[in-house]
Amino acid sequence: MMRPARLEREAKSSRHAFLKEIVSIAFRNLSRHRVKTVITTIGVAVSVALYIFMDAWLLGMNLDSRRNIVSYEIGAAKIQSQAYFEKKEDLPMYESFSNWKPIARALESAGYAAAPRMTFTGTLYSRSGSAPIVFHGVDPERERRVLRYMNYLEAGRFPKEGTYEIALGLLAAEKLKLDIPRKLTEEELTRLVEETARTPEEEAFIRGLYARQEPVFFLRQDVPRTELDRFWDLLVASGRNDARISTVIDIKEESGKIRHVYQVMEAKVVGIVNSPNPKTNGNVAFMPLDVLSGEEGLLLEDQVTEILVRAAGAKDSDLPGPKESPEAIEEALRRVGFSLPSSLRVYGWEEYVKDYIVAARGDNVTTRVMILLLFILSFLGIANTMLMAILERTKEIGMMRALGMTDGELVLSFMIEAGMIGLMGGIVGMILGSLANIPMVNHGIDYSAMAKQLSGDFGYRITALFRSAWNPGTIIGSGIVATLISALLSVPPTLRALKMPVTESLRFE
């Protein structure tokens, strides 16, 4: 009498031999139908590769957009009055608050960078025209610690404290002809030289910056930055970049009535901003906060509309972490013995860009639906391949059933066969998708021409270069999903074939 352990070993060995035989049958079937196998594998590979590519592209655009929002536009959070936040789309200057300096000092002692702002709207007039502008009165030193757009000056410098100087977004500067001219007719070049050059040497210098390409003159591509800086200084010194700000000051009286005061300020454009975030490059201007407090400014009396907040030393590549949440910031202020006035609150950066987040999610869903349709088409190909294979082998299936092979064993055999097609297609697709991602991650695609046509605003907070980002979970998961779905799609046609009686299967032609 055999012992139970020996019986168990023999049973286990028998199961291994059975599975090995089933896998061997599946391999033989794949090799017998090479053309169909190759075509179906290619279909799966293309679908997987496209899904990986598009997922990486969308992930890269969303990550870059979010980083650009935080690093160049908002910071991790804002401190504002609740009344201002509820009407923030209208930029209600009258809902500003005073005594921002104690708040900023408390934030800095708690490990944060803080940048006060006064945001208002107005019209900027130049010699060539006018444009509506959103103005930000900023503390240059504190602003530099929170946001990074100051590092992206197309020309000139950032305004100095105590001066009526402006750094203007690139697109607004081009509209108002307050930038470095890139293309001029001969008449325009002559007029520019007459207005700007004070000596024959300066005239020769300016003309030497341009190359003639009939019928116009283009700024040479190889002009060194030092020469561009000198040219910019000449333009500013000539008065060409003098401008005028016209705005309406909204003052809230004790009775709650809003009083409107019209104000005009003379200013000079000393810098052009061209950062990776299109919001800072449009109809936006930055000027010193301190000059807006007096009678010649906005009668602010040290008021601001918001304080931007970011963790001290935060990396530009990192999105805000738990330390930069509104709750964490308020708790950090309490730990240093400071409580915000009841009228003020801390709002996270995502609360200001809800429209962008909703639009980005919509794009993700739309793109994934399109890729899902490709998946469905390729997997329908697998189902069709398996159906044809099973129909062609109906007689063979009948013989195997007659020899004692169970329905479950036959289903498993065809599942392994289809799963192998999905696995091969998934592996090839993973490789192709990853290879296609390498240049997209390292270099991206330059959309600057399209961005310019759309005034720098096409939904994402990216000016020109779209880069992908690696998503290992999607790469591995798409291969696994392709294998599992392929295996499952073989079940319905197999079960359909097994409904036929064995005797009819043997007579099937």
C-alpha cells in the first residue's frame, strides 16, 4: 500500500506534466498559424505602444503645467480675505487687507517664503497703441523667493523698488511694440535708428543687428545676448518704452459703498517676461508694490490683495507637499504664536485653477477613450483569430474530446494560446512605446509656432515645449492587461465550439 506522501508527489508530477502538455499544444497551434499570429500580435503591440505613448504625453503636460502654475503663477497657497476669494474673478481691489508685514514675518519664521501682492486691472498706453493689462504690484525681493518668472527675462531687468518701472509680458510687449523689434520695413528701421541712436557708432551698431531679406529686415539669429542688452538699453533710454497706466481705484467706504477714483501713472517698461508659463507672458505687468501706496499710486496705504506662500527652499520640480497645504500653513503659524485675522484664510493653489484641472481631466478621459477604442479593435482581432482557429480545428477538438480531454482542459489550452499572443504583443508594444517616449522625455516637441498663433493660451500652462513623463505603472500594467484580456477573449468562441456534440465535431468539414 503506497503512502499518502508518495501519492501526493505522483499527483503533483502528473499535474505538471499535464500543464506542460497543454502549453506545448498552445505553442504548436501558434506556430501552425504564423500569419494570423503575427498580424494579431502586431495589432496588440500597436495598441499598447500608442496607449503608453499618449499616457506619457498627457502625464508630462499635466505635470509641467502644474509645476508651472506653482513656480511661476501662484505658489503653493495664497492668503486672502474670504470676501476677495469669493469674487476673485472680478479682482475686487476694495477687498484688500492691510498689515501684511507681520503675517509675512510670521510665515518666514515658520519656514515659508511669503510674497505680498496688489493685483488690479488697467489700460497700458504706449506710442503705438493700448491694451488692457492685469497689473501685479510686488515686493521684488520677496517675490523672487516664491516665484521664478524673474529668471526668464527676454530683455532688460526687473523693476527696482521705489520706481514707476514695469516688467511686461512678452505678448503684451509685442502688441504695444515695447519689445526688441524682430522684423522691420526699411522705413521702420530708419525711423527706429533716428529715434534711438545718438551717435554714428550707435547707428551703425543698430543697423548691424539686422539682416536684409527682401522686402524687410530681420533681427539676426546670431546676435549675442550682450549686444541685445545694449540695444535694449538704447531703446529704454530713447523714451520709446515710456508708457502710461490708466486705472480705476475702487475704495470701500465704512458704509459699504464702493467709491471709484480714476488714476493715471507714468511708467517705463524696463523688462520683458517670457517664462515657461503663458499666464505670465500675456497681458500681464509687474511693478514695485511700494510706489502704489502713495497719492501718486493707488492710495493703498500699505494694503495688498494677497500673500503668496511657498515652503522655503522648495524645489521647482516638486509639486506642493503636505507641509504646503492650507491646514499645515495655518498650523505652522499657530506654532510660532501667530493667528490670522478672522477675515483672512489660506487657500491652496488648486482652488485657483479648478477650470484648468477640470479641462485637463476631460482631455485625459477623451484621449483614453480614443485609445480604448484602438484596444477594442485589436482585441476584436484576437477574438476573430481565435474563432477562425477554433472553427478550423473543430474536427481536431472532437478527436481530443473523444480521447478523453475535458472541456475545461480545452478552454485552458485556447486561453494559453490567446494569452501568448497578448503577451507577445504586450511586450513588443511596451518596448515600442518606451522607445518612442525616450526622445519625447528628453527633448519633447516644440509647439512655439502654434502657441504664438493662440496668443500663448491653448489650455495647458506650457509656452512651447511639450515633454512626456515616464509612468512605469502604465507601461507594465498595459502589458499585463493585454495578456489577460487576450486570454479571456478566447473563452466565448471556445465554449461555442464545445457545445457541438463530439460525433458532429468529428464529421465537421
